[in-house]
Amino acid sequence: MDAKWLFFGSSGRLARKPFWFASIILLLLSPWVWQGLASAFGAPALTGGLRIASSLADLLLIWPNVMLIIKRQHDRGQYPWLAWTLAPAVAAFSVAELALGTSDVFDAIPEPYGTIIAVPFLILILVAVVELGFRRGTRGDNAYGPDPLGAAKPS
């Protein structure tokens, strides 16, 4: 599988197994990106520099994650609404971490507003995990391309 297409292309379909594999790669890559950014800014890893680097890494890794989500939703025969909902939410969360100077944004927001923001975000994450990670794609060809599992067209 072409890594450039996997992490940076939005066309086509992606089955569950490569979706999970690529998602785990991005998850495992995150700490190295954090460390690289912290080192680039000359910040010690265990200080606020890591928090800043973590937020910046999250912003840098939004695009590859969005591309995975788009292709996975294409496999399900759907318009990629999850990608265009999750990406701004994650970006806003990372920018808020940078602006507020904390790695726990919800501690900086007075109650009940933190909960009002957190609950829909967590529900959206749960929907994304179930929809993208556990539900099978459309059998056969769909509007976004051929079945990545190579199944024959339904009659």
C-alpha cells in the first residue's frame, strides 16, 4: 500500500484492517513528533515544552488522520462528515491547550461549561470509533471506487 496515498490522499476507499494499522502507526508516531518538536524549540522534554510540542504535533497530525477518516467513510459509502467534524474539534482543542497554557483544557474551563463541551466531543469520538473501526464497508463497488477487499459486484 502506498504510504503517500494512505496518509495524504483523499480519494478511494480504505478497509478496516489497513485503517487500524495506519491509525496505530500515527498514534505511535505522535511521541516522536512531540520529542522532535520539543528538541527543535530547545525545550526540555518534561517541562511545558513537551505540552506545547504535544499540541503542535496534534495539529501536524490532523491532516493524515483526516485522510484516513475520509477514505474509511468512502468505504462505507458515506460523505466524510466525521472528518470535517472531528478535524476542527481537535484543532480547536489543541489551540486552546496552547492559548490556555495547560494540557488539560477542561480543568481551565469553569463547570459546567467543561462538561458541556466534553460530553459531545466524547460522543463524537465514540461514534467515530464504531463507525470507522468496526462497521464493514460497502460490498462491491460504490461511488468512491472499487471494494478494497476485492469483492465481486453485488447483482
